[in-house]
Amino acid sequence: MAKDYDRMEDSNRSSNLNIHEVSDLRRRTLIRGGLAAAATGLLAPLAGCATGGAASRSGPLLGFKSVPVSTADAVTVPEGYTAQVLAPWGEAVGLSGEDPAFKFDGSNTAAEQETQLGMHHDGIHFFRHPLTPDSSNAGLLVMNHEYADDGLLHADGMATWTAAKVRKSQAAHGVSVIEVENRGGRWEIVKPSPWARRITASTPMTFGGPAAGHALLQTRADARGMRPLGTLNNCGSGITPWGTYLTCEENFIFYFKGPEQPNAHETRWGLRAGDRIGYRWHEHDERFDASRHPNEPNRFGWVVEIDPNNPSSTPVKRTALGRAAHEGATVALTKSGRAVVYSGEDARFEYIYKFVSRDAVKPGGATANATLLDHGTLYVARFDADGRGRWLPLVHGSGPLTAANGFADQGEVLIKTRQASDLLGATKMDRPEWIDIDKAGWVYCTLTNNSNRGGANQPGVDPANPRANNSMGHIIRWKEDGDFDGLGFAWNHFVLAGDPKLERVDAKGNVKGDAFACPDGLWTDARGVLWIQTDMSTSAMGRGDLQNMGYNAMLAADPTTGEIRRFLTGPAGCEVTGATATPDGRTMFVNIQHPGESPSERSDPAAPRRVSNWPDQRPDGRPRSATVVIRKADGGVIGT
Ligand code: FEO
Ligand code: CA
Ligand code: CA
Ligand code: CA
């Protein structure tokens, strides 16, 4: 569908600023405005938007020598680069100077886990340090902890199952805020830190936007429908131009035990009778029993806004962005200053969304923009066969979204986003994961894989999702008509992932450079490199179409030439997910999730080191998700 790709790129090249460029503009304004402006918090989102030497360097975009595929239980990086483990699961975040240490036998208590980094690191962002915002040697790292492996979390796994274990599992979820500092070439967590924070699956939150307080969000414990507890399955993330972090609730439905006969709404959201994948939280925390608390699942599936500069702030679930198995949330700004939030829903045959704020972003940081994401219009994408696409408004009363079709009001449209999108005829995608935007204004979305595409009684191929049994995944991209709030767009495929050595012709793909499969994490750095992180599932890795791919990896792409080069390979059983960098581009932080994962995705507590012993490699250890610091030995900009 690349018919008019060249023309579009030329004609629109200068029209759309991405968030990095807008941030640079704001930064220049702020520097002129002096330190008073810095106190507004507008400096915070500039993290990751390198300026000066990093951004203006000439020469090829990709300057490193690629690494080969790997099946070593290690992180490998190119020649001239170093990888340092900074923040593994169980390390104290620094709430006090006397936080308990990680116990390698898994015997930390729930209360201790509430002071420590959670499991399964995912989306991450480096925020400029509140006190030294111009420094690239200190800042706040905010990161997601997607889920927990209860086989690894507790000393005896799930052999016994207690309320204390459920509390510990809930405490291993959510978000961590840590203060970090480069001390003589080695990055460390600052402890204690006034900004250190743990947000878990039980932290009190609130709702904002049209569905706040809706009858479908009310429960016995919260009759007003305004006080949800916790955030779950936080996968990808995003940042706002006013300095806050967006964490996304992905596969929340699997935490719930369903009723014997789920209704149509519950069925559409994947709730099934019983405990579908064995989290067993409902056995000791009845709010996860949806047969007793049917509205509790409606209180998850939101994008949650967190202000890392204000550790006592209450996280807000932004209902205007719609309820979905949100993978991530990526913010762009229109020329008029309105926020546009892109988000994919990672589930087979689900959708891609964008929200356009009613109002422009105001100066004054998080306080001035505290309700910006509560007012605006949500759209869902339809990709047409002619290389064009439309954003379809999810607005009550418009088209089929009426009371007669089961939508009493806008709140119900937002809670039942999937049903509304079904009625509008949105395009069913191959598991949309992360979204990011390049310097020319193209918006990219990873479509990680979809083995069901074209199967019996399943949707067949379509122009946007062109492969049956899409085991390798692909990356789609589009450019909006005019500006990011445009209602139409032109789209094409950036790459169909795959392995040229495969016999199955339709899995080979068209990668220019190093082969990869199952793209998931996606992040554009300040120089315009598109970083791609892979998540081949452990049950499929090394087999069939994935037999030549080694372990999961991170690759760098040049969006202009399409060249893709492998930069990092992860340890056994991991996925690589989440990347961010300091403003000078000389330190990159990458998350390694679930090293040691077995095909069942639950570790055997009797043999925790069977698959991996990364990163500690201790004889009595257990694999731990961790943030890794990537530096160049010569101190240069990453990727050059
Ligand atoms: Fe949590 Fe879609 O990966
Ligand atoms: Ca993901
Ligand atoms: Ca995974
Ligand atoms: Ca994934």
C-alpha cells in the first residue's frame, strides 16, 4: 500500500511536529523564559529529546556494527558499548534509607515487596531531575511492572496459596519511580529519595473524564464509582508534554474469575467462567471475583496518568481515552497545541485508537493541565484498501452509537469501546502494540503477530493485515492529513518482519538488514532512530518460523532508508521491552522482562534457574527482570 508514500513524505515533511521537536521548541522558549518557567514542570517531558550535539550530529543514522542472533544467557551489545544492570526486581526503590534487601530465596514479604521494584519491567521513561533539569547525569526513571510470575515470586511458588501471597503478587505489579544518578560512570539508584514511589495493584486512584462515576463503574465498596484501587498489567507507557507519565492497563481481564454464564459484554471483553489463567487472586481478594463484583473489571483497561514530580499525587484513570487492553499511549501535539494520544489494543483482531483533546496544552505543567485528557474526542482506525484510512468518532449519538444499540450515554461508549468500534466497522488488527512517531510525522505501530488470522471461523487477511498465520508480525505506519488531529490518513507497511531463510514463503518478510520477528516495543530517539524491541513468546521461540531468530532482541531502524540493524540481544526466556535515554543521548535505559520464562509462563519454584540465572548468575539465585544501562565506552551518543 505504498502507492503514494514518496509523494506524502515530501509534501508533508515539514507540516507535523512530533513530540520531541515540540519539546525542543518549548525548551528553547523556556531557556529564554528563565528558571521561573522551569518551575512550571514543562521541562520534565523534555527528557529523551536530546538537543545540541546529539541531535545535530551529521553522518549515517546507524553507526554501530550489528550483533548476531544469540542464545546466550546474557545481554549482548555492539563493540564499543557496555551494558550495566541497574534496577532489578526486588531492589529497594528508596522509600527510606533502611529498605529491606532482596532475598534470593523469594522469601521477601508482601510489605517488603511494596518497597521494592516490582516484577516484569516494561514501559519506561527518563524524566529530567526536578532540581537539576539540565543534567543528563541525574533524573527520575518511571517504569511499569506488567505482571508477576508466582512460581518465582514466592519461595515455594503457589504450593500453598494465602492472602499474604496475593498481597505480594499485587505489590509486584504496577509502577516504580526511582531517582537515578551517574556516579563516576556507574548509574545508581539514589536512596532514600523524596521522589521514590511504588504504585501497585491496590493503590487508591480516581477516575477522570466522561465515564467517571458511571453506574457501570460503581461497586459495593465504591458506590460513587470514583475510587478504583490499583492498576494492572501495565505494559507500554507514554509521556505528556506537561511532564506526566501514562501507564496502560493491558490484559486486565485475566485477573478476574468470571461468572458461570458471562453476559454479552463480559464475553466481548474476554471474561470466561472461572479463573482463566490461574492468577487465583479472587480466592483471597473477592473484588477479583467478577461473579460477585461484576463491575470491577470495568474499572480496569484504562490509561492512568501519574505525576512523578509529585509523589503524593493520586493517579487518575482517564476514561476519555477509552477502555481497551491498552498496550501504550503515545502523545503528539497539533500545531494548535492540542494533545493527540495514540493507543493500540494488544489482542487479536482488536483496534487502534486516537484521542484528540478539546483544549490546547497550557503552560504551567501538570497542575495547569490536570483535566486536559478529560475532554476531547476518541476515534478508532479504519484502514482502507486504497492506502487511505479514516478515524471514526466514538461519540454517543453519532451513527450507530445510540441507546437503541445499547449505549445509554458517552460513558457507556467509553466503557464498551470494543462493542462501539465493532459497530463502526473499524479494522481488526494483528495485535497492535507500541506506537511512536518519526521526525517526518509518520506514526508507526507494531503489529506483533496473529496466528489466528485466516484460520477457521476467523477473520481473513485484509490489506493492512496481509498475512494469514502471521507468526512474524509487521509494522504499519500512517501519515495524518494535515495535522495529527486529521480525520483521514495515508498508510503503508514499514516492514513485514520475517526470516529470509524460511521455507514458508509468506513468513519471509521484507526486512532490509537483520531479521527479526514479533515487534513489540517501539521508540523514536532524539536523532530519529526507530528502536524496535521483540517479544517472541517463549512457547514459540526457537521453533517453526522462529527457529533462526535466537532470543528476543532490540534493533535500530532508519525510517528513511528502512535499514534495520540488530543492536542488543537479551538473556534466555526474556522479552526486551521499554527504552528511554538521557537528554544528551549518551545513556540509554532498556528493560529486560521475564528472563527465565518457561513455555508455561510460570516458573517451577523447585528449579528457578532452569532456563536463566540472569542477571546475578548466583548459585542460589533466580532470574530477575531488570533495567539495563547502555553506554558507549567513549561516552558517545548511543547508536552513532
Ligand atoms: Fe504486554 Fe502487548 O505486550
Ligand atoms: Ca508489549
Ligand atoms: Ca512476553
Ligand atoms: Ca508482546
